[in-house]
Amino acid sequence: MASINGTITLISLPVIFDGLGIDPFTPSNFTLLIWVLLGYGVVTATLLVTVGRLSDMWGRARLYDLGFAIFSAGSVLLFLTPSTGVLGGWEVVGFRLVQAVGAAFLFANSPALLTDAFSSNERGLALGVNQVAFIGGSVVGLVLGGVLAGAPTFYIAGHAVPAWRTIFLVSVPVGLFGTVWAYARLHEVATIRKGQRLDLLGNLTFAAGLTVLLISITYGLLPYGGQPMAWPNPWVWTGTGLGLALLGIFLFVETRVADPMFDLSLFRLRAFAIGNAAAFAGSVARGGVMFMMIMWFQGIWLPLHGYSFSETPFWAGIYMLPMLGGFFVAGPLSGRLSDRHGAKHLASAGMALGAATFFAMATLPYDFAYWQMGLLLFLQGCGMGMFASPNQAAIMNAVPPERRGAAAGMATTLQNTGQQLSLALFFTIVILGISGGLSSSVSGALVGAGVPVPDQAVLSHALSSDPTGAIFGAFLGINPMGLVLQQLAPYLPVPISTTVVSTLTSKPFFPTAIAPAFLDGVREALLVAGALTVIATVISFLRGGRYVHDEVVRTGASKGVDPSAPTPHRTEE
């Protein structure tokens, strides 16, 4: 459920904004839209390492249960959001940040708890199921958001519950049950490391640096000064530089304190370092591209196949399900196989399969046959499952038991940060790719629709100068041409006939007009994603053989080896 809430607003955002009475296309509201979409991920990425470190000090089961309680409180607050309008929108952002704090406790502790509870020859399967819940939840969130957004009104104590509140209500019973169940049934297995001090300076520099960096990069996606993106904005560059500087200070601090938050010594363990490097490269390659795929479905393919723009958010989630199916098949199975044979070959093959699917997707036309895309999405899911489960098991097997909370937090932070960076990277690639050819493709479509010559330049400039707005319009389930005509009708030199307006607002016009330019941008993104995934494949293959820290310590302890020290890598195959 915590993973579902990371993506549930991607599909249901139009219903949420409509229920609150907010126009997402008012420039002053665009910042609000970005925070509703991405604030959850920014907060979880920022807190994971800190939470993981605290769980090693205070108990993983205790903080896991606390996470359920905080998550439930955030869910209840979201359902009860008291205001409407822009104030209500910022209340939703604030309550989602509360929810994200609870999610960080859950994400950081679940791999460590499972590693504690299962022996080394069972962890791959256990962590594979956990990875299915984590990554699968992000795909389920797309579908569930669409289902709840279109669900009929239901009543509580005779009062109608709007659809946008239902989207947040679904988390409440799960959160409350999970809080009680975890408190009653979950017990501490690992030994709590007492006598350690909290690394306050490390926590502050890390949280501030990562937050400033991710926020600055996110704001780089907004329009600025008549340009489609804000990368030239000096505030964006200043924030990015400040964030990187603070992270540099953080790394310096971590080498000087006795009890560091980010245990850099763990990177001396080859299995831990290689596993995290490969996962980070894979998350950068995958996160933003999946977002682009949803836009491809919503803005191009689905309208061309007769779906109204208001229906596309839900159906985009449905048509992405083969990827989830592939992950469900390959995740637990690969985890089980890695228990016997190690992660090297399975994880590397999974990344290689992912790279092949990215390159294959880049060859598809914009109006592809669905069986082709469905097959590639299924194979992409299989590749993700083949990599994620064995890799997570390899990372957690490599670390000392008393450091598993910190290790899980570090690993999840790197993956979540990679996804946030991926979104900025690939959104930039796609928008720049679109900008290059959008003017000519739109102009040709306007001529073909019979738009009067004096109006062609006005409408062409409106669409080509703001590709971000056009893409977000389709993403939010709104026909961008309808918005453009509504805004510009009073300023057109020649009134447009009803017949031409009908043509411009028809389902196929916008996707046909934008598709050639959009496909250029998406192909560039897919090729970059494929190249990054090839790099991740090579990194993964360098991990060596199966390595289990517990087994090495038990073997080394009888020979006078210090069990508390990070153990150098040993190949056991």
C-alpha cells in the first residue's frame, strides 16, 4: 500500500484537482501539481537512510510499526482534508508528506526484517516476494487510481463520499490493520546496537542536500521565461549546486564521525557496492521511461484507438499490466534460484533482457500493434524481476546483521533517488526531442484540418511553444486542443467554423499532430535507457560469486577474524 500511494495520484490527479476545484493549467498552480505528483517520492528518498540507521539503534520491528501508524495517520488526514481550492491542494501535499514519512519507515525496515527472519538459503525468495510488493505496488497504483477515480459515489452514514476522497480512503483500513497486526505479531529478532550516538550533522547535511537537489531538478521541468523548461533559470542551477555541495560535505562528515549515518565502510564489501551501483544505474534507466510510456499511451495510442481523453488515465494503467505480470512471474522464482546459485548470472541476465526491450521499443511506430508492446512490457517485467530479487538478496546477504537497517535504507535511497533523477533526465530528453520537430508536424496537421491561414500561426505557436503543457494536458486526461481553443478563441484573427473546431477537438487530431515529434523524443529516451541498462548489466556481472556475510563470519571467527569488522569479498562459486 505504501508503494501504491507513490503512483496512485499519477492517474487520479484530474479527479483530485477537480474535486478540490483547482485548475491545474493555471501557471500559479503548476508548482502545486508537481508537489502532489513528486513530493511523496522526494520525502521517502530523503528519509530512508536516516530511518534505516535509527532502526539499527532502536529496533526494526518497533520503527516498522511506527511507520504503519504514521502512514495510517497521513491516510486519515488525506481523507478528511478540510479545505478546497488552492489551500486544500497544499493540505493534500502536506498530508501526503506525512504519509511519505510513514512509507519511509516501511521501505527502510522491511528488507532488514526479512533478512533477519530468514536463513541465507531462503532470503532470495522472501525478498523476491517483498520486491513484488514494492515494485508491483507502483504498477497497481496506476490501475487502482483509475478504478477509484471512475468509481460511483458511495455513502458513509448517509453522506456522499467524493471520488477524490475515496482515492485516499482506501489506504486507511489497510494501514490501521497493519499497525495493529505488526504490533501484535512482529517481534525483534536482531540484537539492538546500544550505546551509539545519532549523527546529527550527517543527518542534517544529507537531508538538506538531497532535498534541495531533488526539488531543484524537479523545478527544472517547469516552463520558464517563454521556454518549455526551466534549466536556464539561475535558481535551478543555484539549488542544484547547493544540493551537490551539501552532499559533498555530508560525505566528508561521514568519514570523520564515530557512528556515521551512511556507513561508507559497507562499500568495501564487493557484493554490496556492486549490487547498489547496478540497482542505481537500472533505476535511472527505468524510472522516467516508464512515465514516458504512460504518456505515450495516454497522449497518442489510446486516443488513436477510440478512447476519450478522460478515459485514457485508467486504460493506460490497464495496458501497462503485462509488465506487472512479468514481474510477478520472474521475481519470486528468480529469488528462489538465487538462493541456490547466487545473483551474478540471474541479475545480469535480467538487466540484459531489460536493455533489449528498451532497444526493441525504440523501433516501434507510434501507432504500434498492442501485442508487440504488450510482449515487450511483459519481458521488461521479467527482466526487472530477474534482477531485483537476486540483487536485493545479494545486498542484504553481504552486510553484518547489526547493520542491515542502515544497509536497507542506503539501498532503497539510491534506487528512489535514481528514479527521481531519471524522471528529470528523460522528461528533459523527450521535451527537447519534441521541441525540435513539433512546429512542422503541428503546422501540417492544422493545414490538413482546414484551419484558416491567419489562425494557423497562432495555434501552431501555442502548441509548439509549450510542449510540456500539451503533454501534461493529455496526461491529466484532458484534450489539449480543447484547452488551446478555449483560451485562444477570442484572439484568433478569423473565427473558426464549427466543423473545423469539431475536427480539431476530435480524438485523433492531437495525437496525429504531435506523434511524429513525440516519437522522436521517446526514441531518444529509450535509446539512452537501453545504454544505461547495458552499463548496469556490465556492473552487475562484476559482482563475483555468491557471498553471505554470516557464513563467512562463522568460518572466520574460528580463525581469529574479528566478526564485527566488514569482511572482504570472497567468491564461493
